Amino acid sequence: MITVENLSKRYGNTTVVDGVSLTVERNSITAIVGTSGSGKSTLLRMINRLVEPSSGRVLIDGRDTRDEPAYLLRRHIGYVIQGNGLFPHRTVAENIATVPRLLGWEARRIEARVAELLEVFALDPASYAHALPHQLSGGQQQRVGVARALAAEPMVLLMDEPFGALDPIIRAKAQDDLLDIQRRFGMTVVLVTHDMDEAFRLGTQVAVMSGGRLLQYDRPAVLLTQPADPFVARMTGLADRAMRLLSLVTAGEAALPGTCDGPAVPPTATLREVLSELLWRGADSARVVDAEGRVRGQLTVGAILARGRP
Amino acid sequence: MPRAVTVLRLAALALLVGFLVTPQSFAPLFAPLTQYGAPPIYDQGNLLTLALAQLATVCLAAVASSIVAVALGILVTRPSGAQFLPLSRTLVNIGQTFPPVAVLAVAVPLVGFGEKPTLIALFAYGLLPIFENTLVGLRTCPPAVLEAASGMGMSARQRLLSVELPLAMPLILEGIRLSLVINVGTATIGSTVAAKGLGEVIIAGLLSSNTAFILQGGLLTGLMAILLYDGLATLERRLLRPVTLD
């Protein structure tokens, strides 16, 4: 659990982050969104003390982050940045081994962990372990960046625009991977993005920042239905808020008992996707069918539309 | 193409070694340049000994300037040392703009004749390329890489040693190479203050109007400089991993 208490950062007369307080639950993903200059990156960087706060404090699992030297603190916090920042003179395996080496792990343990992570991130050790970063594609570099951040099994992972440099298709894949990995390793993720869709897709909780202040911090659905501020409403998108709301619910969650002869959709599809499918096919209802072929229920257009209202 | 280069290299090396070991076999080549029966090949000292002495002086000076210039470069790129940048730059620039001959003139009354004044002149003259290249190398490390290094939990020292210096190394080595080559040529003036070197041959030629002496002193020095530069560049390519900064 990360507790941010009244955190501020001032450079001279300019206040970049202004009295932000928030609590990030364990094993969750919090997305911080805001326009550029909103202070979202600075807030993130104050958690691992790459930026020292002017006032306020940060507690991780109850411990003040100022209790140990900043560089020692950072060895227990994963950190991923836009553009990855992989060490260009070190191989993929050496890059991933960075923090375990700093922590003085045994060679055998490091080797095993690197092998495990290469497998998790779908990088064949035979072809990639000894490759240099510039020999990898953008998507692979990004994965190595995340693998490196997770190498020492941190409980907290900070990500600063991690997918900003990826093209849309690879970005969607990287976002799915992050959700999988978060479920698998169960760490607490704090992610900064300027992309509201990304925040809604990944965030258990979303924090909206503007001008250094935290405007609202809540579940995505609440941000849509009860925006605390006109700015939050603008950020979340007034024109397509109903569609956004639909994209937060999966077919499996919304399925009603019974069946019909409409098109089959997987339970993991969002209502937005189901609605689009029904529009495309000119059908009134869909069957929710899981991977084993069992019918889990049905969805009518009316039921879907009802979910798009606040 | 690479084969032609290799052949050229080996030919230059063979020429240099051959000339240093058996200078008399080149006598017929230089004889037409002499007048009144003057010796065509320098005969007041062993050419090999002179060449080695010059190389030793140059290398010693290069080690000293490398240590000082790299240390200065590191110092002024740290936040705590940034204020020394203008001062360091001025000092290093003076070392380069002050003619080595003038340095010799100033140094001789202080440290006497021989190798010492030459070492001082070469040391001062060789600082600039190493310092400037170290500076560029350290400053052009990609900011994302540095941020990642700090974010991973490297201390300032670990970051310098395991990220910044390795990334700056190709440029630093290039600076050292440049400084060495410049000084192989510059070292010949050391012979005016009795430092051992091939400059002795050139000066002897100038004093006795013996073009053959002047030419062989210059030729040997030039060959040494070219081969040294080339050899170091090859060594670098072998030792350093190819690094692409994007």
C-alpha cells in the first residue's frame, strides 16, 4: 500500500505538485492522468524520490520513504520510463540483471530469474538473452524495460508513460501483457499517462491531475458518472462517456440468464464491443459463450443500453 | 577494399621497422639528397633507440594528460563540479594555444634540460582533445538511460562507472588517440632541449644542410604517428562492443 500525504513540490515560486494526498491499495493499478504540465510525472517521481518532495511524505507499507538513502529505496521499487532507457552497452540479460546485481544476489539466482522473466515476456533466451538492445524491435525493448523493472521482485512498480513510444497495435498488446503480469505477480502499479483510454483500460483507480492538484481519485465508472469537476468531465470525454462506461463492463459480468440465437460473444468482450458487433450484424441480442463452448447467458440491446446510463 | 587497407598497413609497418633496424640498407635511396659526400643516413645515434625514446616520452605524457583530462571532464559534469567548467576549459585551452616551443622555453629554467621540459610541453598540449571528448561523451549519454540508471537504484558512483564512462569510452579513447598522434609529431621539438628523439635527426639535418637527415627524421615520425593512430583504432574496435545510441 502506498500512502501519499499532502505531497508538494515547488521550484522557486512555481508549485508543480500542490498538496496531493491519495492511497494506492495493494495489488491494484492506479493510473494518474493529466495534461502535460499537470505534475503527474513529478508526483510519480516523488514516490521513488527521483524528485525530492518540498513538503509532505510518502509511506510504502507504512514505512516512510525517507527512512533509507534514495538509491537503496529505489532498488525495491520497479521503474519503467518512456523510451525504456535500456543500457545500450549491455545485453538484454545484463539489462534485466541490473537490480539483482545491485542487491548482490547470487549468480545462480540471477540467472534463474532472468530466464524466468525472458519466458514470461515471450523473449526466446537463445536469440535474445545475449542480444544488445538496438537489435530488438520497439515492442521487445519495451518488454525488456518492464522485465528489468520487475527483476528484483518489487512490490511496487512505477511506470511513466511506459507505452508512449509504441504504435497502437503493439501498445494494446503491451497493455494486455501488463494486466496479465500484474495479476501474475500481484504487485502494486502506479502508472502515469496522458491517454484517458489507457487509464480506463488499465486503472483499477484513476487519478485526474491538473495544475499540480489532484482533482479526483476514484474508480473509472465513478469518474464518468459523477465527475467532481468540469475539467474531469472534459478529460473523461463528454461526447463518448456512455461508450466509455460500456467499455468498463464485460459481457460475462452483464450477461442475463437464458439464451438466444444471436451471435456468440466471449465473456471477456466489453459491452462496447458487443454493442458494436450487434450493430454490425443487425441483431437484437447476443449469446455469451465461454472458451469451452458453454453458454453463459445472453445480452439484449436494451440491457446493454441500460448499462450506458449513469 | 579491406584487403588493400591491410596491405597498406603492413607495408607501412614493414617500412618503419626495416628503416629502424637496418637504416643503412636505405642509404642508396637517400644518397642523391646529400651533397659533398655527407652521410645519407643519420650516423650520430641509433635510429631505433631514438624512435623508442620518443615513443616513450609521448606515451608517458599521454598517460598523464589522460588521467588529468578525464578526471577534469568527470568533475565538471557532476552537479557539484559544474562551476569549474569555465575555469577548466580556460586552462585546457591555454595548454593547447600556448605553443609547445614556448612551454619548453619557460620550463627549461625551472626543470633543466632533457626529457622533463618536453614531458611538460606534451602534457599541456595533449589535454584539450581528451578533455573535450570526455566532456562530449559524458554529456551526450541519453537522458532516458541516465534516468533509468538512477531509477534502478544505482548510486552516483555506480552510475558513473557502469553506465556513463562505458558509454563515453569510444569518444574518450578517440581523444586519447588524437592527443597521442599530435604529440608524436610535436615531440620532435623536444630535441631542441636535449630530449632524446627523432627530432635530433631533423635538427642535425637543418644544421648541416643535409636534406636526407631532415627527410628521414620526418618520414619516420610520420610513419610512427600514422601506425599508432591506426593500431589504436583497430584495437578499440576489437575491445569495445558496438554501441548504437538512438
